Amino acid sequence: MDRFRFVLFRPLQLLPVLIGISIATFALVRSIPGDPVRVLLGPRGTPEAIARIRQQFGLDEPLWRQYFYFVENLLDGRMGKSIVYKIEILDLVARRIEPTLALVAGSVLLSLLLAVPLATLAARNRGGLADHLVRLVSTSGLGLPAFWLGLMLIILFSIHLDLFPVAGYGETLADRLHHLVLPCLTIALALSAVLTRNLRASMIAELQSDQAMAARARGLSEGQVFRRHVLPNSLVPTINLLAVNIGWLIGSTVVIESVFAIPGLGQLLVRAIFARDYLVVQGVAMIFACATVTVNFIADIATALADPRVRL
């Protein structure tokens, strides 16, 4: 059980990371040009109304005190009230979190469904035509911007072929799954390119390992060697790579939710930035940061479970 001792200490190590993110988020949000109250009231806002709203939301306080209030709210399990929506930020997040979770989960699942077969095909045909094609496709996927790829998929599958909706989230479960196909595919095509390259390299190394050679000496077929030894051992570094890319994945949801008009946290964050809704930007950014840290922590546990040799 010594190899799981990190479970007790890792949360303490992650705490300074979250504190640093909170400071950086607070500073970056406050550096955005423009006054949120003037954006809210428009050009007809009177000085009295502007002063009253600034006082109501604590925007007339010094920056250090505003940050103190922000941290105090976090410790109390609150994030304050939105200037634009006039409701608690946690309530606002609760309404928006389901589409984002569905988009992230669907993208990860689709990425694995694409990466594992492609990497397997390339590794078992190293140097052949299939290997070269897979490497070409994965390299191309790394250079495609998410917003451009999303627009191209909309033009092809929504406008020309009329197979999927252009935008929105849907009402029923089946309708929502139908709406999420293109957004998930947009993210998955880029993420699977990274996973495929890494998984292919790991599989090639495992195919040449002593463990695989010993399995062949015992009379196991290539298929059995691959299923029992190569694939399980190759997935360990892929788990870590997937966890590292969670931050990129969350950033992609911000773009994709705007492209496909999905009412999730990413779209909320973009609108809050344009509206200078400081507290919403801070709250959503902290949720994304906590999600990234938590996923990496879970990935460490999964790695330790998958490979007894790992010490974290």
C-alpha cells in the first residue's frame, strides 16, 4: 500500500496550485479593459446608478479586499452573485454544467474509440501503408484549429448532408445526443491525433519488450500477446497523456460551445468576459481549474492501479 501513500499528500500539494490559479484569474479578469457596471447600464447610466451598483457588488473596494471577499466566498462554498444575471453563480453554474460534462465525456469516449483502433493498426503494421496513413492523418489532426474544423463539419454534415443539427442542445436525451455528435467529433479529431501518436509509440515499444518475447516463447499467438500484454501496458502512458490534455480539452469546450451554441460553461464564460461579469469569470475559471486538478489526481490513482511498478 506504500505506492498509494501519495493519495494522502497529493491534495495538500495541489492546494498551492489552486491558490496560484485564483490569484492569476483575479488579476487577469481585473486587467480586462472596461467597467462592468458601465457595460451593464450602457451609455445612459447615471453616475448615481453606477456608484450604487459598484457599491452593491463591492467593486468600489480596493483590489486586495475584493480578492479577500472572493476567497472568503470560496471557503464558504459560495461564489457571489452575477452582475448580469442577478442570481447566485453556483445556481448559474448548476444550470449550465450538464452540457459541458456531456461534451467532455462524449469527446473523451469518441477520442478513445478513434485512437485505440488506429494506433493498433499502425503499430501492428509498422512501416507499412496503414502505418503511414495513420501517421499522416494524426499529424494533420494536430494542425487543424477547433473552430475551423467545427465550421467545416457543420457545412458538410449539417448543411449539405442534413444529418445533424447546426447548433443547439436539444430537449430530450436522444435529441441531445444527436446535437452533441458534431461538437464531440470536432474535439475528438484533434485529441485522438495526440493519443494515437503516443499510443502507437507505446505499442511498438511493448511489442519489442522482453515481456512480449517471453509470451511468444510460451506459444502465445500475436493476437494473444497483443491483448494480454501489449495493449494493457501501452494504455498506462496514454492515461497520463489524456489527463494532461484535460486542460486543453476544457479550453476546446469554450470554443466549441460558442461555435455550436451549446448552453454550457464555456459559452457562459465567453459571455461573462464580454459583459465584464468579473465574479462569473472567476467562478467558472476556478471550476475549470478544480476539474483539471481533480482529473489529474484521478489519473495518478488509475496509473498506480494499472501498473504496480509506478511510484508517485
